[in-house]
Amino acid sequence: MSAPESVAETAEEAPSASAVIERPSGRLLRPRDVLRDLGGTYVVNGVVGLIFSASGPVAVILAAGAAGKLDADVLSSWIFGVFVLNGILTLIASWVYRMPLAFAWTIPGTVLVGASLKHLSWAEVLGAFLVSGVLILVIGSTGRVRKVMSALPTPIVMAMVAGVFLQFGIDVVRSVGADPIVALPIVVAFFLLQCHGTLSRWMPPIIGACLAGAVAVAVSGKFHLGHETTSWLATPMVQTPEFSVRALLELVVPLVITVIVVQNGQGVAVLKSAGHQAPVNVVTIACGVWSMLSAAVGAISSCLAGPTNALLVAGGERKRQYTAALTFGVLAIMVGLFAPLFVALMNAMPAAFIATVGGLALLGALQNAFRSAFGSGFTMGALVTFLVSISDLSFLNIGSAFWGLIAGLAVSRLVERDDFRAVRATRG
């Protein structure tokens, strides 16, 4: 049995381990190259990734805004920022590195902000967003991020990913119980197409599931479009931050840890499991720069999206999966530009449709995460990581995924020293 790999190891490293900027391999893609590689599977994966990102995660933003009593214009600007700016970054990074690199925003960070808005002003929160972006940029510029991630054994990181993704699978089961009229046809269509090889070649299971769900929603009459919005086009607002010690102490460190370790760690691990070696240092630097840009229009920090990237690599040839990210980036920009319209449409769909489609699309990623976590060494550390990650533990305003990593590493260091020695021996 070979020794477990580390998260950021790659057969084709940068010229030196301490290099800050990882260079892309090969020449820059031309438009005709993209058109040649584009295909139905990748377009669908991009659409599903967008549906996922623009459903539950947007609901988290709306909930955070409600906690802070933010008005509609501020929320519209927030949604504009997280979609348009991160969509542009996704297009640039995926084009240059020829791999799916979908950027979004930190969902745990958004939950944290929602709680903080109960006693902090919106301007103070924006100040924390800006300082967090600066700190992420500084850390990325040191070139040490790849080394730090290399110290994290893959089974432990993938156990964290499994813990985070598990909720999406459970939501499928809950949706079937809560709204069987909508959820059950989606599940049945998905697995019927999966078990029939001929059908699944021309009708990907997730497409069939979406179509079945759309029919079920239409037949059941559960599509309820609310009151007409005054404007369908989003208007970004440049907003002035305010710097306060209490906001910086409460938000900056948790946001930075969430972006670099938890969110980017998930994204890197998911891409690695699909055969892609993400440019870790560049990703961190980009998250820092884009977090500062996002803060200017009232949007939370950018990150490499774990669940979204898992959806983008759910099928097709590895060398063509970047086109799914390009599709996602274009659609994200469109959603951001028409944020009020999209939010209205999203609210019109029953929750069971979004939860079931998103959960089924992530089943493959969840399955791979379990295989990677418990298929080789570090199994006790991986188990502890998984258990802590699925808990609701929160300490120092930092969520359970981070503490799962810490607990798993600590346990492995105590009881699985032979696995660490095997990794060091494998590295030479």
C-alpha cells in the first residue's frame, strides 16, 4: 500500500518549492481551443454549479442581511460583488491555468458576519472585509501556503471535505420526506439514468433530474413568483469602510482562516481528487486581491469554492473540464448583473428542488471524499476530523471544519506516527 499523499503534492512542481507564482503549463488558450473543448457535459456541469452557488449560498447572504437589517440596495450590491467579481476571476484563472478554478465567497464567513451584524455596524464589517483581504494577500505573497498545505495529509483533508459535503447528501433525504412530490421524481430520474449506460451517454443523470424536477414543480403548482421588483438590473454601490478594533478582532482572523485553510483547502482537495493540481499560492493571492475589490462594493471575501468545483469536475474528460468553469463564470456574471431578478426566481422555486438537485450533484464528490479519507493511512485522524467537522462546534468564531482539521492532525500525530514516517520516506 502506497503512503497517503499530501494535499498540494504534484508530479509537476513549480521550478522551486518556495516559488510564489506557479506558472501555467502550455500556451494560453485561444478561443477556438475553448470552442473545441466545450461540450454538453461541461455546459451542464457549469449550469448546475451556478444553480448550487446561486441558491443556498445566496439564501445565507439574505439571512445575514436580515440579521443586520440591510436594505435591498446594499444586498443587491453584495450579490453583485460576489457573482460578477468572482465570475471574472473564475474566467481569468480557468483560462490561464486550463483547469476548473471556480471562485465564490466564504459561506461560513457569511454566517459569521450575520451573527456579528447584530452588534457591529455594516461599515465596521466592511473594514474587516478589507483588512482580511490585505492579510490574505500578504500570506499568499510569502509563497508558504503550498508548504503549509503539503503538511496536511490528504486523508485528513478529505475527511473534512466529507464532513462538509455530508449535509448536502442528508438534505436530499430530508427533501424526499418533506416534499416528496418535488424531490422523489428528481431522485428516481437521477438513479434510473445512472444505471442505464446508453441513456446516460446522451442524457447526463443530473440533467434528467433537473428536467424531472422542473416538471414536478410545474405540475404541483409550487412555483410562486413574488411581487414584481422595481428593477431587474443590479446597481453596485461603492461603500466606505470603518475600522474598529472590536470588528477587526472579531472577524479578521476567522475570515482569513476560513478562506485559506477551510474553503481553499476544500477546493484544492476536490480538484486534486479529480487530477488537477491547483496553483495554491496564486489562488491565495487572487483571493486577497479580489477580497479587497469585493469589500469596495460591500461583498464578503473571495475563496476557491469546494462544492462548486466538485460539481464542475463531476464528469467528462479532465483536460476539458475547464470549460465547465468558464461556463460557470459567464453565468455568474449574468446572475450578478441581474441579481434582483435572479433572487426573485430563486425564491419562487421550492426549497426541495434546490436541495435535491444540489445534493445529488455532489454525491460523486462525497463518495470520492470518503474513499480518499478512509482508503489508506491516517484513518483514525480522518475519523476524528470527520466527526468534528459534522458537529456544530464553534470556538473563537471559527467553525467546525477548521477545528476538525486541527483535532485530526493532533490525533494522527499521537497515534499514527508510522503514517507520517511513510509520507516522509515517499518524498525521499
